[in-house]
Amino acid sequence: MTKAADLLIRNVHIASMQDNGQPYGLIENACVAIKDGLISHIGSSQDENVRASAEFNGAGQWLLPGLIDCHTHLVFGGNRALEFEMRQQGKSYADIARQGGGIQSTVNATRAASSESLLQGALKRAARLVDEGVTTIEVKSGYGLDTDTEIKMLETAKEIEKHLGVNIITTYLGAHAVPIEYQDNPDEYVQLVCNELIPRIKQQGLASAVDVFCESIGFSPAQCEKVFIAAQKNGLHIKAHVEQLSDLKGAKLAAHYHALSVDHIEYLSSSDVPVLAKAGTVAMLLPGAFYSLRETQLPPIDALRQHKVPIALATDLNPGSSPIASLLTMLNMGCILFGLTPEEALFGVTKNAARALGLVNKGQIALGFTADLGLWDIEHPSQLSYGMNLVRPTRKWLAGQER
């Protein structure tokens, strides 16, 4: 029986990122049909069982799922380039912070910025990601640390979708740092986050998840647990920055609350990895921050592999510790710095990245999945990890529409 479709893409090799027993979920000499924005058929390139309103000849290129950057902070005011110069001249982070630098400088700039200026800056950064084949971007708040600015950030993030043709997933990161107004009473700020901001953000549909920074310079495990409880009460997913600078057992705590992902995890103990596996929590690696901060403590990659914990990769695009707007660079860094294979890295920005965001119909080329796709003029998918700034997609589709 002949099937009807809106678009038929013929003559492509597919890195489907399915678990089909082949590296990269390989399907050679194939075609993909799209109907109503979804993948409706996958067959051989010579398949005559589909009739489509439009056809496209991929000319032997590689068709991949649209890439997913599943951890960014790309909405912010100002920049910290002068602080970077100061660090390179030998000034310590503490010295810079005492002069009004660090995260507080970004908070000040973000609070002062108009919604329009925040949007224009975010669009420039997001456009760099989209140019590399990224079709979904997670965007966190966390540089407002007050009610009005946190909401302004989340509203701005959602505006990106209207301008760039990219899917935006928003996360509320109120527990990013203790704002200067609450330095003497951080617990009161946590109460504000839990009792006022989380319910309001849920009610207004501004975010699908809540994040925390569980660290000695951020929030204690006990404070983070209060945020997790409030998030669950309001039906929001949980994510967590944990074990970046020390081992506070934040990953175990987040997994106990069925977190979608635990992020950074350089100091995660190998003995805690089984807890992540049992909870189905994704291990999020952020090599950009590892690189920028000149870290040396490696995440427990072998333990994650041993216990089959899904590994995701993301840019962590932010003005301080990872001012890097290139997900393809993260593929290379994940391989070089953390020892991932190119296949593991690519799974980290497709299937596993989707899982880290709770997206059940993205990150793979499979029947019924959203047709977010990228076409690449490469000889093998490993080329995406192999170099830096060497490749770009030749075409992109978002829900089956060419972008």
C-alpha cells in the first residue's frame, strides 16, 4: 500500500542514533518520509511505497537528528571579557569578585538590561548554535536572582523561538547564587524561590524544569532539597549543577528526586554512579567549563560506561566559565578532554541530550519522532567530532520544514 507524505528525502545515509545494533544507528542508502512534521517512513533509497508532495535528493550525504544543546545560560546582560583579561594578567577570581566582578557583575548587568537588549544579545549567541545544526536549545535563568528579572529572562528565552526557528526549552535556575540582598540570610532566599517563584513560573508556563547549583559557593544539599520538593510539588522536572568543585553528594540527592540530569560531575564518586543508573538520570558533561577553568579532575567516565548511565554533552554557554557558542566544539572537547568516543559524543548531543530534557520524541531518526533533521556533506559521522570549525550542515529541517 502506497503511503502519502509531505516530504521524501532520498539517497541519504542515516545516522539514526537508534539502538539498532549498528554504530550511530547506521542505515545506509536510505530514504525518510515526513508527514505532519513527524517521521512517517524509513526505507531504502529505491523505496517506491511512498508518494510525497515534495522530494529532495540528498546525493549521498548523511542525515542526522537535529543537534540538541541541553545546557546553556545564553540569556544575560553584558559580558566578562575584561575579567578574562584580568585573570590572564594574574588577578585571582577573589580579587575580581571584590572589585564587583564575577557572577554579581552579570546579575547587575542583567537586571539593568531591557528585555529587548537581552533578546538581541541572546539571538546573536543562539544563531551561532543554529548555524551548526542545533535545532533545540535549553536556556536557563539564574542571572536575575530576583522575581522580576528571573521572569524577564525566561520570557526573553521563549522569544528566541519566534525569531530563529529553533526549539527552546526553558529551565528556572533561581538557586544559582545567593543574591547580594540575601547574603546574610540565604535560607530566606531559598524560601522565596520555593514559595513564590516556582509556583508563579509553573502557573505562567515559563519553564518545564528547575535547576540548582549545589556547591559550597552555591547552595547546600539541604537547601537544594527544599527546591527539589517545591519543584515536584509544582509538577516541574529537576536538574542540578553538582560535583563541579567538590563532592557534596548532590548527584545522589538529585537522583533520589528522579532528576532528569546531573551536570558537571567532575568530582562525582564512582561509588555513586549506580544510583544515577537506577534513577535513569543522565550524566551531563560540560567540557567547555572544564577547559575554561583549567580543571584537572575528570568525571568518572569508566564508571558511567560500566553502569550504562546515558552521557550527554552541552556547551554550558555562559558569560563566565564557558563563553563558547559551539556545540560542535564540545564534541571534540568531549573526546579529547574526557576520552569519549566520537559515537558517544554524538549520542550526547542527540538521543541522550533529548533524554536530559525529558523530550521523548526528539534526538533520533525513528518512526513517530519529530522531523528535526540536519544534512551533512561528510564521509562519516565521526567527522563531527574529529575537528573544530570544519563542517556545517548543508540543510536543516525543523518539524519537517526547511530552515
